[in-house]
Amino acid sequence: MKWIVFEENPKPDQYIAVVALEEGRILASQRNPHSIFKSKEEALIRANQLREQYGVKRVRIFYSEGNSAIL
């Protein structure tokens, strides 16, 4: 599994976006900049840093099956 954290200012959205993809899958979005992590824990550490930096309340994880979870 790879974890992609979007580094850009999330506003007007009120969350930092994280996408979870199986290895070998390609992200269709061309949104930049982003970071790729090998573990969920590493991705959430970075996402929480960005959450504080941009002053948003949540982190939202998007899964390849179409589900999402708000943390």
C-alpha cells in the first residue's frame, strides 16, 4: 500500500487529503505537490503537520474502493 498526502493549501476544503492506493496503481489526479509514504502512520504524521500549518480541522483518507474516512 502507498499513501499519498497532498501538500497544497486545502482551502476552501476544510481537510488535508490523503489517498491510499495499492502498490502498482497510479493516481489519476495531477494535483501537486504531494508526498508518497509507505506507511499510514508516516502519512498521518505529515498530514497532521499540514493540518496545523493550514489551520484546518480534519484529515480525510480516500481509499481506492471509493470509500473515505474523516479523522
